[in-house]
Amino acid sequence: MKDRAQNAIAECLRLAAFTEEPGRITRRFLTPPMQGVHGRLRERMKELGMSVTVDAAGNMRGVWQPEGASKKRLVIGSHVDTVPDAGAYDGVLGVCLGLELVQIAAERKITITIEVIAFSEEEGVRFSVPFIGSRAVAGRFDGALLSLIDAEGVTLEDAIRDYGLDPAKIAEAELDEGAVAVLEIHIEQGPVLESEKLSIAAVTDIAGQTRMSLLFRGHANHAGTTPMHLRHDALAGAAEWIAVVERLARETDGLIATVGKIEVDPNAGNVVPGVAAVSLDLRHSSDSRRAAALEMLLTRANEIARRRNLRFESKRLMDQAAVPMDERLTTFLVEAMEANNLPPRRMPSGAGHDAMVMAARVPTAMLFLRSPGGVSHHPDEAVREEDVENVLRVASTFIERIAADLK
């Protein structure tokens, strides 16, 4: 298994060379470097005896069907697009591990059909909408997306055509009834496993997420001549509320809350701030607890604004429900951990993944491996060989269990 882990890591580094920016890993949906990735993956899939296609949404798909196996199949996949100046493992590792698992299944003569999918788009960088690839595979692609325009003025429809694909055939990308389960393997992208000195974990659910924009509006005035008790300081009101956000998140189990953006007007050192616009990113595995937290935070924002003689406005930008992973498949992963003498850790995912889209179409499970330093979406992103080995062991046991169930 050590050789297989080394192969997967080396393949990720090889694919990292296909980039839009020399010296940085940047690979957006259907840009020229994606052709290089597809060329390399096609070569690997053909070596493994897989049939290879690229669907109209740009997803590369390889199917391995050994003699005696039915068309019922396990799907293993993740994405191959990146954020700007990315690391080498986010998404791509899951695809490379899928190919190694096909090799392992062949060597062990496991009678199961496996489809490996390299999803074309997950990050939402080029067209500001994520999961374009997995939406198509899950049968959830909205035709209105074709009119999206990127920073260069290219529509999504034209980008697909420029890549040599036919946008009119996107509906054909949807999985057929032969797909019985989906497995996504992904780096954690956070520090939890490392803090607990654990190698891998089964994902229980992908957290629901609410994004808000909030505005505290006061009155700008001279900083030297306006007494403290006569001020309508928008930034001070926003700061008080931000402290409430952090306190609530620290005191509420499982709640993640982030104020990541502040814009102040007039933004001058000698002027009392008249306007403070802030963001809120709120996440929890329980939709009801997330909703309750949001209601409490908006109530407190209004209270703070009234007390400070400010006006308060808010706008909901996104509201994504939590997505549970399939309990049966997750149990299979946990049992596979125990069978390989690994702690049976379960954990939620705070980040979104293709698995959350696929779960609406097919029973889906997800396996995390440790992110050293908790670093992701950064050139310093890394993996440990021992963790990759552990993932391969657990996923191999999982595949054997799925194959046994299909007999």
C-alpha cells in the first residue's frame, strides 16, 4: 500500500504542473490547463483498462468493469479545478486515489464496477457559481447557468463549446440507475484531525451555511470635536456586534461564525465612521440551530443599533441546508477503520464539497484525511504519506463491503 500512496502523491504533483499561472497552481473550469489534466488522466485510465469519456459539462469519467461484474457500480470522485494560487491536493487527490483503488480492486480481483469521476468544477472561481460539474452528474444542472459570464466576457455556454463539447448534451451527463453509491475522498482542509493526532475520519454531514451582508449606518463627524456621548459611530456598533458573534459561536457547540469582511465609510483616521458594512458566514450541521443562532444575532444587531442611535439593515445572500451523508455507507467506513486498527472518528465538514450535491442523487459517503497544519487553498497545502496509506486501506475495505452487498 505504501507504493500506491506514493503513486497518488506523485500524480497530484504531476497534475499541479498544469496551471494558468507559472509558479502558481491556478486551474479554472475548462481553461487550457484542464486539457493537460484530462490528457494525463485519460492515459492513466486507459492503462487501467477503463473506458473513458468526457461529458458535456467537462467531467472526465473512467469506468472499470471487470469480468463478471454487473453494471451496478460504485462512483469515486472529486474535483480537478482549483482556487487561485492553490495547493496540489485539494480535490485532485480524491481522483488520483480513485485510480489507485481501481488498481487495488483489480489486483485483489474484487468483482465490482467502479466509475472514477474527475469533476470539472467545484470551486466556483471562473463563473462565481460552484459545483457546475457535479450538478450535471447529479441531474441538477439549471440551463440558466449557461448564460453566466466570466471575467473575460465568455459565457459558460461558449466556454463549453470552446472546449470542444456540446452544451445541448449536458442532460446526458446525469448518472443512470446503475450508480448505487458515491465515495469522495478529500483532505480535511482544517486543523481538527491534526489537533487530535488522528489520520482520517468519516464525514457525517456537510454543514448548512448562511451568508449575510449587514449594514450599520450612523453619522460621520469630526473625531476631535464630537464628544463620545454624542456620537453615532457605525464602526463601534459593528465592533460590539462582532464580539457578540464570536461569543455565541464559542458558546454554541458545533456553530462556526465568521465576520470576514468590513468596509468603513469614510474610512479616515480623524473621522467618526458613518457607515460600517460587514459580512457574516454562519455554519452548523443542524439547520434549526443555525437558524436560531441567526435570529439571535440579528436581534442583538438591532438592539445595539437602537441603543447607539444607528440604523441597521441586513440582506441574506445564501442559505444552504445541511446535507447528511448516507448513514449506512458512513457506517461501512467506520467499520473499515476499525478493521484496519484505526480510531473510528466521525466528524462534520464545515466546507462544501461535490459530495453534498451527489447526495441528492445517490447514497453518498465521504472520507477525510489529515491536513498538516490545517492548511488548504494555499501553496503550503500538504499530505502525509501514512495518512494516504490509511485512506487506501480503509477505502479498499469499504469497496470490498460494497462488492459483497451487490452480489
